[in-house]
Amino acid sequence: MIKRNSGFANLTAGYLFPEVARRRREYQEKNPQAKIISLGIGNTTEPLPLFIAKAMADYSMALATKEGYSGYGDEQGNSELRKKIAEVWYRGMAEADEVFISDGAKCDIARIQTLFGSKVKIAVQDPAYPVYVDGSVIVGAAGKNNGKGYKGVTYMPCTPENNFFPDLSKVKKNSLIYFCSPNNPTGACATKEQLKALVDFANANGCIIIYDGAYREFIQDPALPKTIFEIEGSRTCSIEINSFSKPAGFTGVRLGWSIVPKDLKFADGASVNRDWNRVMTTLFNGASNVAQAGGIACLEAEGLKAMKDVIDYYLVNGDKIAETLRGENFKKAGVEVYYTGNSPYVWAKFAGRKSWDVFDKILSEANVVTTPGSGFGPAGESFIRFSSFGHQEDVKEACQRLSKLEF
Ligand SMILES: *Cc1c(COP(=O)(O)O)cnc(C)c1O
């Protein structure tokens, strides 16, 4: 018989979202009259802007004509889209041949690990988006879990005590450092000074930063960096992974991109960009041409405006949730609220309580689903993540119920 990939054997159950769904279902079965509202998911809820949807519809219809039909495109992506991303979102900080179009950021985060193999050391923010660690476990780079975490992974706590920016001194030389800003789940957004410290550390210690910028379009404060490539020195130590999922509501359409600078080198001097090009042309066959037509529309003036409107819509929800959690009933219970207005997540600390206990209380007493912070890593214990993805009328109703909660 064939032996199982030992990486899979090392994988501990990814139980966060299935467990959230199970508890919700169980509660609903026992309380069929309850109208449950979810502030738990990190999934977009608002319809696609018409301008963007129409670009995809037009492209699809053209595929039914002799003139408009096209089959396989360039595996690295439509050259117009690559160019537009470089121009509109990177303004000279990246060139078109450093932009690779994909079917989404999560898929790129998984694929990128093939570049580094099973021997590479890993460092992640704690708490973090689960795929950084789980993907590393599957490729064999994380080792076994001893109950406190995976042996090959350095966890970098990001807490109110350190202003959600990690102590880098614990990170080993030659590590891959996963860094997400604006952060899921904490909502923290790194400043230029913080990213400069990260870049300087990576350059001095032979590390490569995998920078996840999926929430960049939520950044409202003009002083905050929207890409790692705004930072001097970043081109010799950073890869950026990004996505149309959150800014354009493409969670179902599927479209993302990565930036791999030509200045980035492996220890032997080989070009990372060249190997990534090889991965994308060999293991991937290009993103959907329909989705890419939508991506091009996103980056036209009308598309950019439409994306901004949807983000503003979600941020109204975020503001409302943060305001609710700063209300008297939460204050009396000692709840601390972390919300920057530069991300769709509100992160709240219920000191002295377990995340899952707070989750259960909010579900049973307010019929609102949240996400327990402990599911994102040990440093997330006692926190709850509230998501602002949702219809405004639902979020308003959820907030009314939350404001009546007693602790
Ligand atoms: C939602 C999200 C993504 C986007 O993933 P896609 O595969 O592009 O949908 C990437 N990173 C983080 C941290 C996210 O929360």
C-alpha cells in the first residue's frame, strides 16, 4: 500500500469554521424560532457592481462568437491585466512581468510553498489566517504538533501589549515570514515604520516575507502603507500575495495575483521570480479569462469607484459594531475593543473568559454568530472576531441585540 503523506498525518483537525457551523446548527435545531444573524464569516455579501459584472457578461457572450473566442491564455495572466495592476496598484513599485495572475490568494499561498520545500523554517503572526500554517504542515515544513503548536513554526504573538506588531528577535535566520496587513483576524494595520523594521530584519537575516495584502483596499488612513513595496529594501526580501476577493466581492468569481520582484534571490543566487514563473506555467494553467475581464474592469475608473462604494458600505458596519462593543454593557464587563477603521474586522478582548464561552453566550443570548479568536492561534484566546461583512440592516439588528447583552 502507498504510504500517506506524513504532512497530512501531522495536520491537526482544522476545526474552527466547521465547529462554528456545528454549534450554530445545534442551537438552531433546539431553537427553531431564533433568527440567527452571522457576524462570523469573512465572506462578502453585497452584489457585484454592475459595471464589473457587465464586463464579465460581455466577455462571456463574446466567447460564443468566432471573433471573441479564446482558449488558453498566458499562464501568468492576461498581459493587459498584469500591466494595469502594476500601474494602478503599484505605480512603478512593481513591473508587469513581476505580476502573476491567479485564481485567488489562498491558492497562491498554498502554491508558493512548493518554491521552498519541506526544509524551510516558518514564522507566523499569532493569531493568523489558518492557511499559512496548515499549508506548511502539508508540505512537511512545520513538523509535528506537540499540543502547543508545530515544532517547525515560530509563532509571533500579536497582542495589545505589543500593539499587534511582533517581536522579531525570536524569528530564526533564513525563515519564511508570513505577514498579513491589514490583519485577519486582529484588524491591525502595520505602519511604514513597522514594515521597515520587518524588511530590515528580513534582509539582515536571510528571510523572505510572504506579505498578504488581501485587505489593502480597506485602508482609509493615507499614512498607512498599502503594499510592502512602499518600503525601501523590500524588493530583495518580499513576495506579495493579493486578491480581488475582498475589494471586488470576487470570493466566488476567483481572481488574485502575486508580486515576485526580480531582485529577489535564493541563497544560491537563483531568481525566485523565474522559479515562480515555472510553478505558475507548470502547475497552474492561468486564471479564468472571464474573471480576468472582470479584473480589468475593476481597475478602470468606474470599477475603482464601484469597489470603493462597496468597501465604504462594509466600513459603516464595522463602525457600528465597534460603537456597540464600546457600549456601557460591554464596558462594565471589561471588554476591550480594537478597531482601526482600516479593515473589516473588529477584534475584542473578553479578559478572563475563554473565546468559545463568549461565542456560546453571544449565540444563545443574542442569536449572533461570531468567530472565537482562539481558533486563529493561541494568542487569540479570550478574543472574539466580529466581521463587518453583512447586509447593513442585519448588522444593525445584531448590534441592537448585542447592546442588550448582560455579562
Ligand atoms: C479572504 C482572505 C484572502 C483571500 O483569499 P482568496 O483565495 O483570494 O479568496 C487572503 N488572505 C486573507 C488573510 C484573507 O482573509
